[in-house]
Amino acid sequence: MAINNKTTAVILVVYTVVAAINVAAELQRFDHQPTKPDGSLDILVVGDWGRRGLYNQSDVAFQMGRLGEKLDVDFIISTGDNFYEDGLSDVEDPLFDESFTKIYTADSLQKQWYSVLGNHDYRGNVLAQLNPVLKQKDSKWLCLRSFIVNSGIVEFFFVDTTPFHDNYFTEEDHEYDWRGVLPREEYLSNLLKEVEVALDESSATWKIVVGHHTIFSAGSHGNTQELVDQLLPILEAKEVDLYINGHDHCLQHISSPKSQIQFLTSGGGSKAWRDEFNQWDPNQLKFYYDGQGFMSLHIYEDKIGAIFYDVYGVILHEWSTNKFTCKDV
Ligand SMILES: *[C@@H]1O[C@H](CO)[C@@H](O)[C@H](O)[C@H]1NC(C)=O
């Protein structure tokens, strides 16, 4: 009897510890300190790209390389849909080489890439893109579901948005690889909790959230209601500065009077020109471009800016804002 009780107690303790670890599972963190002496950062952002160089992917890559050199970029962000049409089949899939390594060849782009998964990536073998073996094939590659990159004055929160999308769980046209995501309710509630806690604990001047799916968009996919309902309230409460996404194959800047957040879409990495556009309040839609291109971010202690470029490297739209921190007082 006594032994039984003791055994039960031990099992209970172990179970409680494991449960606590599950609930409080922290997002993986990466430290990427700026190299410029003033602590500022220059970053490129591209999304929806992997098509073996086709649909102007190579042209966008070339311009990214040119600008990357001029700016001496710190790193590159991919907003997902990394490999079309169905992600990677396994770690040996030649698409990794053909759509990534052989495309982004400029010296200036051989920096760390931080990538999230898009819905097309979930249509393949989702574990392949997350497999560390790919880093051995190409050291600039890094893709995780959700994670944090700390860069001094700025902190990036990468969020796995595909599992939020209700349709993907019911539609019959495509199959998704949900390994690691089920049970879905638990996965989503844990993720939202982790993001909320991490944002709460962040002392960075600038907080930037990156996901594949839109929150707001005038493009063909439009808003993602699940994210408007579940993620946006957290980002608003925690005073996030920018939400950056892909998914719609366009370049876009939306600012809403109801929110301090700027919504930036960089999804022009390859196939674009869909010519589907939803009416939007022109006071809020600061910029919309239906074609290919990419975005750069410029982050200083007291100022942040974004610039959008087309396939020729021509600047299409610029935005920036200031923030007065305690240090200025
Ligand atoms: C490539 O970019 C040019 C310039 O924007 C555009 O005219 C052309 O249609 C694009 N090609 C494709 C396949 O989208």
C-alpha cells in the first residue's frame, strides 16, 4: 500500500512536471546581434518564392542581391510558401537546390535566412523543411514553425499561421501534413499563449511579428479572419509595431486607425499579377502593387522604416516612423 502510494505520488509529480513543461514550452530563441556600430539593422523580406527561378523569381533574387550588398544586410526574412507547389517531398528534394541555393546566389544574400512555413509548404513533407540536415546543404537556411529572433533594439516573433486557417482542415482539394500540429486546439492555444508571454517579456524598442498569412489584405486572399479574431488582439495589446506577411502575391502596406500596427505584405517573390483586388479605404491602404518585388526594413533605436522594390529594384513605396524612448528624455 505504502509503495503504491509512493509510486502514485512519483508518477503524479513526473506527470505534473511534464504537463507544466508542455504548457510553458517556450518558443525557441535566436540571438542575432547587429554588426553595425550604431546597432541599427537592415533586413530584406521576401515571400512566396520557390519556383525554380521562374515567374521573375531570379530577377527579384538579383535585385535583392544588389540591394543586399549596398545595405550590407544583417539577415533575410522569408514570409513562407518557400517551395511551390507542394513544399519539399523530403530533405533530398532537388527543389531545395533549384529554388533556393541556386537562386539566391549573391554574396550579400549568404546571410542567415529566417523562414516560416506557408500553406503550400504544409502540402508537402512539412518535417523536411524543418530538418537541420538542410542547414548542412546550405548554411543560410533556417526554418522553424514559431520562434524568436532577438536583435538588440528589435525583437522578431515568427508565428506559424497555417494551422489557424479553418479551411485547410476541411477542404478536399489539397492534403496537408499536420504532423506536430495535432491536436489542433491545443497547438493553437499553446502557441498564442507563448506569443503573448514572449511579447509581454520583451524589452526591445521595436516588436515585429512575422507570419505567412495576412491579417488584413486587399489582395485575392483578403483578410484571415481567424488571425483577426485570435492573434490580432494580442498584437494590439502588446503594442506590436509591424505585422509582416506573405500569402497574397503582392506588395502592400495597410495601416488601420483602430490599431498602431502597420500591416506589411511582402509576397512578391515569384508568381504575381493576379489582378484580383478588393476595395479598401484609400486612407488605410497606403500602397498596393500586384507585381513581383520585395521589401527592406531599416531599424534604428528611434526610427523604423520599410521600403518596397519592384523587379527592377525601383523603389515603389517608402514608410517610416519615429519612436521616442526613455533615452531621449
Ligand atoms: C516580370 O516582371 C515584368 C515587370 O514587372 C512584368 O512585365 C512581367 O509580366 C513579369 N513576368 C511574369 C511571368 O510575371
